[in-house]
Amino acid sequence: MGSCSGLKSGMYFAGRASRMNGVDISAVPLSLKSFSNGNHTGLMMIYARRTLWIFIAVAGVALVFAAHYASSNAASRDAERLTQNVQLLGDAERGDASAQFSLGLAYFNAKGGPDYVAAAMKWWNIAADQGNCDAKYSLGLVYGHGIGLPADYSESLKWFRRAAESGYALAQINLGWMYRSGKGVPKDNVTADMWFKVAVKTSIDDKRTSTRSLLASRYVELFMSPADIEAAERLAKAWKPTQAACGSSPAQRN
């Protein structure tokens, strides 16, 4: 009887366990059953999953809005650049040398391949013919480094010299290095040092360029005799611009 009573008792509790407050919970998910029995783990797991999905959804929406915002900003910047370039084109066609140089720079920076480099060169040549030193210097760089076209040291030397003779310090430094390395011209340390010393004078208000010029001069003098250094100093003191002065230009300040 005792064992039978115990069995009945067990059956009673088993039956009771499947009903709570008169409600059959045998088909209720285990997590809710656990919660009903005082175990909160199941509910917290559900809450965590729902929170994760909500976070993912919100993050997705945020990413969509961010992409749209970035796209809108990019389109706005492109429109602004287009407007600026249209204005530059108008000014360039009217003969403004500064606008011609800037339009050439816009083509060059667009990185559109050989056609864009050719367009940049076209506008820089037009600006250079009007005396724009930024354009002269840019042409010297493009020809010297062979950017978008084969390197041509003779052309590079020509444009650097034209800018240098107008007092453009960066062109003077580059011209000095061409004489030092013998690119496009016979190697000549005296003439190289002369241009470095001239650049020190013409960049007196530009500490960085002046320092570069001075360091270049000190370097080349390591390979020169005292007599050659004196000769370079005499040439630098006697130098005078042979073309219209450039003044302070954007490229020289950078």
C-alpha cells in the first residue's frame, strides 16, 4: 500500500505539474514553462534574442541612411565641382591665365587617363605662354617625371628654366638638381649650386623652401672645390630675373 500510495502521489504531482491554475501547459514552450516554475533563464534568452534582432534592424536602417547621406554629399560635391569647373572654363576661355592654370590642374587631378593629362597640358601651355609661373613649373614636373607621357628632360629643363628666370624658387631648385644630375643638360655642379643659392634669396619669405634650397646647396658643395663654390656665389649674386616676376604663387607656397 505504501508503494502504491507513493506511486499515486507521484502521479498526482505529475498530473498537477501539467496544469497550473487550471490551465494545461503541456504544450507551452519549455522556456515559458521554466519561467512559470520560477526559472527566468528562458525568458531572458527570448528577450536577448529579440533585443539582438531589434539592434540588427536599427543598425541596418542606420547604415542605409548613412549610405544615402554619403551618396547625397558626394553628389553635392560633384555638382559643386562641376559648377566650379564650368566657371573656370568660362574664365579660361576669356583669357584668364590663373583660371587656365586651375582648369588644367582640375583635369590633371581628375586622374582620367592620358586624355585628361593632355587637356591639362593644353591649358597649362596656354597659361604659361601668358607668363603664369605655376603652369610653367607644372609643365616642368610633368615632362620631368613622365606623368601620362614619356619623360622628356629637354622639355622639363626648358619649362623649369622659364619659371626659374621669373624668380620661381621651386623651379630654381629643380633646375639646380637637373644640372647636378645631368638630366637634359651636361652635369655642372657650379651652375647647380648657383641656382640653389638663387633659390635661397628668392624664397626668403618661405622658410621651408628657403631651407630646402640651403640644404641642396650645402649638399652639392660637398663635391665642389673652394674655387668652384666661390664661382657659384659670384654667379648667384649677379643673377637677375630675365622674365616677368611671378610673385607669391599657390604652388610655391605649398
